[in-house]
Amino acid sequence: MSGADRARVAAATCLVLGAGCGHDTEPLASLPEREVELVFTVGTGTSDTSIVFGMVNDAEILADASIVVIDAMSPAIQWFDSSGVWQGRIGRDGSGPGEYRTPTDVAALDDGRVVVWDPGNARLNLYGGDGLPLETVAMPTNTVSATRALFVDRRGRAYIRIQPHGATPGEFGLLQFELATGAVDTVRLFPDHAPAPLVGDPRFEVILPFAPTPTWSVLPDGGFIASERTEYVVRMTDDAGNEVATIRQPYTPAAVEPEEAAAFRDAITSVMRRREAGWRWRGPDIPSVKPAIRSVSVTSDGRILVRPHVQAVRAPGDPAPNRLNWVEPQIYHLYEVDGTPVGAFRLPDSTVLLRVRGNRVVARRERANGEIVVDVYRLQDPVLRSDAR
């Protein structure tokens, strides 16, 4: 692979991570520099494959290091092997067995099956490791789905994050699907916290940028990780809601630059005035300091991924219409499920993280010409588990 074909992005050197079980903080660990190396890119439409993407919603890394990519525009679920060679299309457009209308999320179960969330048909589709369709599980029709909403655990259960009818912005519920029986139950309602601060006209309100609204995900055992985001604190609970571990880390708050806040206001106002010509910014101002944590998630092999808020940098040139020209470097902190720190890495600013498994990372990238591709990276660190190579 030539230098032009490789992307090496260095993470912060000697990044300090701290983890604690329960409420006790373990000694801080100084971790060395991590790198990511570009392994291959799919969706280029070159001679080896005619696949091009219109709108990539999600992707998953399977246990054999092959990847499946959801293109919501086609719609299609494309399958590539561990070296990026196209293996075929899973399912097709429609409403019959194994078909989908609007696939949005994909996740792999430990037994090799693949679960696809299709809100267009209000159901989950299950496929075998060979890509052939298996059963479907219907969803209740009195709920509204949220984007990037699918989670699975190691007990053969799937979860859909939903926004109930009449819910306020930032309020979500969670449905649990027993895939073996098709039983559906509401197992958790988020949040039991103060409503998210809103700005705008009463008919068209949006959540205030950098407001410390909670972030959460589902753990492999059916428990949860959650953070209020104001401090670098991530709590793990079991499926009964009992707290079992806590990750804590000192942090230096990242400032919201005045120009950055103005760019957010201008972009939001521009978008909202396309819906309501007289839309005005009513409500609190954008905070001057960012929350400690931007997001928490769980990798495909069950580890915890924390993305902290960091100082943004202004991209060169004029921003595209309705696009921000302020970018936060993508730093990620990786922990074992018990809170033990594993490492840290950084992705190129032009990418959007989709999935991590072992030492592989899948990300979406928009090229300068507007084309959408999917990159697969390898984490260059012997400390990281190498379940997928």
C-alpha cells in the first residue's frame, strides 16, 4: 500500500484516562500514542466493484471482519469481505420476507445472525451468517422511531430507541424485543432528568447546542451506560438498574469560542427559516463552555467508547450553505466493560464513526466531490484486542 493510500492519524500523546469501579477512582494511567491506518475503502465505484453509495446510514463489522453497509437511498444492504471485496447484496427493496423499505440500523448477534431495523415496514429483519433471510419481528405501531436506534445484547435481545407520540425533544423510550419469541416490552423510559433546554418559536423548537443532555447506550448483558455529560463520569448499571461501575476522569472544560457559537446560531437559524420564514432564536444563549462528554457508545465486541468534547478548530475557507465550519477533533477513549482503560485514538476530521470491533474501525466519509464512501481502519496498538484483523 503506497503512502497515498494510507492514512495515519495520531491521537493525543500520553492521553490520561482514569477509571473507577463503584464510586472509587483507580490510579490514573498514562497511555501511549495510538494510530489508525486505512485498510481499504468501499463505495468508490472503481473497476473491482460497481458499488456506490447514496446515503450511508449505518455499518457493522461481523465476527469474521467482513462488513455490511446500509445505503438508505437505494435502499440496499451491501456486504464486503474483510479485504473490501464485494460479496453481494443482502435482501432487497420491498415488504416481503427478507425485504425492507427504509433500512436504517444494523447490528450483529453473537451467534452470527444480523439484525436490521426497518421502520418503513415497522419491523426487525433477521438474516443468517450467509446473508439469507430468517424471521422478522414486528414493532408496535403506536411509537415513533429515532435515528441510529438499534442495540443488541448477548442474550438474543434487540432494543429500539423510540420517541413516543407527544414526547418532548430529548425524551426517549426503549423497546425490548425477544428475538426468539417475538415478545415486545418497554424496559426503560428515558429520561428521569430535567427536560432539554429549547430555543426557537413554540411550534419549531430545537435543543440548545452544547446543552448537557444525557447520553446512553445498551451493554452486552442488557444493562446500560449513561452520562449526564456535565462531568467526565460514565455510570454502568445492570438490567435491573443497579449501578455496578463508574468511569471517572479529570478534565479541562473546552470553551465554546464566540465565533463558533455564532456559526451554530447562523446555521440553525438558516435551516429553521426554511421551515418557518419568521423563525427567531428565542431562549437561552449557547453556553460558553462545553460539557465534558460528547457521546458514549458500546463497540460491537462489548467495550465502552467515550468521545469527550474538545476545543474546536475553524476549517479553512467559507462554509457550505447550512454547514458548520467549526470542527472538533475526533478523540475517542476506549474502556473494557468494567471500566478499565484500554486506549485512545483519533479519526480523521472528515469522517463519521460508525462502528468499532477489535482493532477495526468503520467510518463514513464524504469526498470533496460529494461522493460518500466507507473507510475501514486498523488500530495500530498491540494492547488492543485483535479479534478482527
